[in-house]
Amino acid sequence: VVSTRAGGVADVVDHGSSGYVVDSSPEVARAVIELVTHPGLARRMGAAGRRRVLARYDSARLAADLISIYEREIRINESR
């Protein structure tokens, strides 16, 4: 993954491990060239990114996090 710092993708990418987070168009180009010319690096980063997403964003974890947020909001509102 090559991402800019804008938006949420930058929060998912671990710069240098699961992809690159860059600030400018020239940096995007350099990062893409790096990955195209080093397919082993691209595969390693892709695998690292997949592991990161599965660990952080699986449906059971997201559901549990959402339930936790709702429960906290209910407690806050009940105490008012």
C-alpha cells in the first residue's frame, strides 16, 4: 500500500512495514517504483499489511468495540 497522510488509510498502514505513507506526488512515485522494482519487498509488505488488518479489523473485534462504545454512551447518559 502507498498512501498519503490524508484520510483514514494512513492510520492502517505501518510505514515501512506494511506499506508507505507519503506526503507528496513525487514520494508516491518513488514508493511505487520501489515496490515495483522489489517484488519481494512488496510481497513482505503485503503480508504484513494483511496480518495487521486481520488483527485490528476483524468483524468480531469491530463488533465488540462498537458494543463497548454504545455501552459507555448509555452509562454516560444514564448518569445525567
